[in-house]
Amino acid sequence: MLAGLDPEQRTAVTAPAGPVCILAGAGTGKTRAITHRIAYRTSTGEISPRHVLAVTFTARAAAEMRARLTGLGTAGVQARTFHAAALRQVRYFAPRLLEGRAMPELVESKGRLVAAAAGSQGLRVDRAAARDLASEIEWAKSSLVEPGEYAVAAAKALREPPYEPARVAEVFAAYEQLKRRQGVIDFEDLLRAAVWGIEEHADVADQIRAQYRHFVVDEYQDVNPLQQRLLEAWLGGRDDLTVVGDASQTIYSFTGATSSYLIDFPRQRRDAVVVRLVRDYRSTPQVVGLANAVIRQARGTEAKLRLELVGQRPAGPEPELKIFPDEPGEAAAVARRCRELIAAGTPASGIAVLFRTNAQSEAYELALAEAEVPYVVRGAERFFERSEVRGAMVALRAAVRSIPGETPLVEAVVEALAATGWSRTQPPPGGAAREQWEALAALVTLAEEYAATPEILPIGDAGRVQRDVSLSAFNNELARRAEQQHAPTVAGVTLASLHSAKGLEWDAVFLVGLADGTLPTTYAKTAEQLEEERRLLYVGVTRARQVLWLSYGQSRSPGGRPRRPCRFLPQLERSGSAERSTDRSRKPDRRRPQVSSCRICGTTLLAGADRKLGRCPTCPSDLDEDLYQRLQVWRANTAADLKVPAYVVFTDATLVAMAERRPAEPAQLLAIAGIGPRKLGQYGDAVFALVAGASPDDLAQKNFES
């Protein structure tokens, strides 16, 4: 049970009974640690597998945990999601709790009931609005907020509900009444029923607590107040609890999840054992270095538990940082690189393109289709299969008959979409409605691109003619794109949002659209919301095993308004290479990104001082003290002769870098950040002489004689 574990994992596995908090960074083997802990305690006779309840957040993770435990010879452990565990218990005790009545039916989706509840309050809603209302109700119930408390609680939590808070509260109350009349319950009711059964029925509590005596909770940073209350009910004051989490991967606070239980765990349980897993077995040191650089700047409560990962894999390629004139050029370059990776042996299923919102997928679906690269969309429908996009295309075809033919294309598209209720001026509140709005806004962007690039088409002997940019021609273009993207689904490159990518990993990851306004989204206004956007980028970076590409388009469409790069990667603007895929009049900038690796441990260096030294601040210095002192004396003499401050000759950091790296030839001196041809010409000979052993006095005498 202990073979192959690193020291920190071994500490977690062998920790005594009682509260244990495992802070596990991305790729550090947390599932290995908790399954081996269960198996180890079972093998020593400390616990029985049938008395263990391991809880996680997805059925896939629960199945993985059961499979690993079986492989370790520990069968019989209950590894389930919160909802699956609650459903099993409520079903078992229903005859006792309901006095012989049948258990209410569990509704899989709230949408239909929420729409009916809204209608009963005089509020007609479409599917998107119903989904947003359902999300607000789920947040409230998960946060233990009742209908009468919703308006105040939503204001305190800075929620952006789809309607006035008082109206949402009315729909919430009507929804609860409608469920009772129809004799159904939702998933939050299921958890509440499990809590109620334990808290209000001593016999049920005794039986459950006799069955489950040892608890493990995975992804503890994602627990919401209702789930925490159920966990406390299961425990019943006992403390044999192991929790695993990473505050830097807290990205679901909008659903009610909170990392506060993970952060407060050691304070709430004074005798808790806290173990930090920081050895990253997933990603190369180069990827790990970039991940550390992203999260190192984090602020706020979650940053208190920030982990500095240490890469364990062999060195790999540097992350590629790219800037493109626009999103279509970015998508085309991503598709070309995917094709190259596949041709070189990387399976398509080992590649992912990750973006902030699902509405961004269209450009990559098209680019991959045109490059004949197979792809699958995870966690959402393909762009042209979405109901709002299909409805918009119907409206655009109908508008050909009603909108005058001389109307400019973009204006015609906006007018046609307005007939569906879409407005260009302001996106609506609510996540689902906003996503629907963004999908239609993407159609307008397509129209802008189509109108901005009127290709000149050959027409045989008669010469050439400008491409038709009418609404009818644009509809034909949309139909062509839809047909290309409706190819049969096969194993291929994964297209997914950053939220959908949580818990997954790929050999090669493309993080695209890294522009301010997209990541972070314009809807992130508070410091807490901005920090969650930073954590989203961190999650994206840590999905990559080997190859990592980060990019953004300087505008959404050709000739569009310029955008700034993602503020969480400030070096992107300085170091990326701009590929002018659509501007044939300018040569592309082929300069390599100025991203270097630590010469000691191999991690990516992004800070200017670290790049100058050529090592991480935590790696040991190999400074030549004698050389450093001679460089200082020489610099002081040179500055005095030139009548300039010493830092004008070389900064302190540059002197340290030279004393550590001991450059003996021009290429080695130029490799130190901040030293260019001019300083090489001015001071290169002196530096090389000092490195070779000369004294400052020798150089001064030589200068005097010359």
C-alpha cells in the first residue's frame, strides 16, 4: 500500500484516524493518496471497507475511485456523489420516514416546472430565461436560502438574477408550491430530505452512523452549504474525516460552492493533520512553471492555501505564446498546429482546445473542419446545432424577402435578429440568456468578417468580380459552415469550455481567446470574481501534460476594435509572436517568445529578474563570490570614469547573473536578459576578461595605457 508513494503522499496515507486535510495541487496524485489511505487503513485492520463512505462530485470520479480500490484489493467501499449517496439513503428509509407513502418522483430538470411557476406569476419566459431562473433557485437552495430570504441573500452575494430579485423570489415560492402539488422533488430536495431524516429521526441517524464511520470527501473546495450540512449530519460530531482539495481550483462559486470549508478546516478542527501535495506528475516542468507564475499573483482568501508545484516529469517544450491579428487567424493557426501534432503521432483525442465561453467554439469548429481535423464538443452542443442559432438562421432566411437588398449586410443581420428578440446593445442578465445572446452576437461577428473580406473571384475569360456580400449570399455561407460542422462525431480534438475541462487532462492543450473582456470576462467586476477568472486560467494551464499553447486575437474580426491581452498573462503582449495570417502586405513577426527555463530545475521563467538570472528564486545560487566582487569594483570604476550612476553600466541583478552564469563568449553574454549588442560592444571585452580571472586594476591599467 505504501510502495511508489512520495513522502507527502505517504504522510497522507499513514496519518492517524481523525481529521486529515490533504491540500493537493493539480496533477499531484490526490486520488492515489486517498485510495491508498483507505486501502492502507483497511489492510492494517484499523477500519472495515463497508464502514467507509467516499464522496466526490462526478459519477466518473466515483467510478475511478471504486476501480482503484478494487485494484488495491479493497472492495466494498461506498464511493458515490453526494446526490447518489443521499438518494440511496432516502430510498432505503422512505417507508419509515413517509409512513408507508411512496417516495416522490425525482425530476431530472427544473426547466419545465420553473417555466410553469413563472407563468403562474404572470411572467412568460423562454428556455434560456427558465434555465437562468432554475440556476438562481438551485443556488438559493444549495445555500440554504428560503424564498422569503432570497432578495436579501442575492444582494449580499452580488448575484445578477435574470429578473428583479423580488420577482425571482415569487417564482421560487411558486415553484416550491407547484412541486408539492405534483408530488415531485428536485436534487436539492433530495439532499435536504437526507439531512432531515438524520437530524429529525434519531433511529435513522443511529443506523446511518453505525453503517458509515469513516468519511472521505474529494474536491472539498467545491462543497456548498447544503452538502456541508449533510456531511455534518453523517458525521454526527465524529471526526474521522479526510478531505482533499485545492483552493486554487475554486471555479464554481456561482453555483453556491465555497472553498471556505477547506480553508477553515484546520481552524475548525484543531487536531487536524494537514498535508500538502506539490509534486506534479502530470505536466512538464515548463508547464508547471507557467502554472505557478499564473497563480503566484493571486490575491484573496483562496490565495492563503496557494501551492507552489514542483514538476516531476522530464523537461518538455516551452509553452507557446502567440498573438494574431484576429480570431479567425487564431483559429486557423490552432487548426494547423493540431494537424501537425496529429501527423507527428499525438492522437486527436489527446488534444484539447479550451475557451472561456461556449459561444467561442464556432470559429474552432470551422477551422478544424476546414483542416480536416476531427473534433468533438464537450459539455455543449455544436454551434450550429444550438436551438437559438437554428432559429436565427430561419429568421435570416426569411429576412431576405422583407429587408431591402441594398441594405448593408451587417445592418441586415442585426435587423433580422432583432425580429427574434435579440438586441445588440446590452447582453441580458443570467448565464443561460447571456450565452444565448453571445451565440447570436457570434453570427453578427461572422457577418462583419464576411463583409470585411469581399474576395475577388475569377469568372473565366470575362475577368474578375467582387464576391457577393448580400444577405442571401451570407445565408449560403452559413449553410456551408453548418454542413461542414455537422460531420459524424468521431474520436477527435476536444473543444470545451474551461469549466467543462475541470478534472481532465490532455497531451496538448490550446488555451485560446486570452483577451481581456473574454478572460477575464467583462461580467467579472468584483475582486473576488476577477480572482476566480484567474483560477480558471490556472485550471486551463494545468490540464496540459506536454504541449501548451496560449493565444489571443488582437480583434474579434478583421479590422475590428483592438483588444488587450489577458491581464493574468501580462508577458503575452511583450513576448508573443504575431502571425499576420490575413494581412499579406506585412511580413509575419517570427521572433521566438521570450520565455526561458530555469537552468537548474527546468521550470518556465516569466518574471524579468528570474529570466535575467536564468533560474527560479527558490533554486540554489551558484554565485562566484570572487567574480561578483571584482565585477562590482570594475562597475564602480567604469561608472566613475563615465560620470554616470553605477546601474547605468549594469544593474545589480545583471552583475549577479554574470557572476552565476560566467559568460565567456558573446552569445553567452547576450543570453542574459537586458544585455543587447550595444552593451556587448561597450563592456563585453571587460566582462570576458574578468570572468577569465583579470582584476579590476589590470583593466584600469590597460585602459590607461590605451
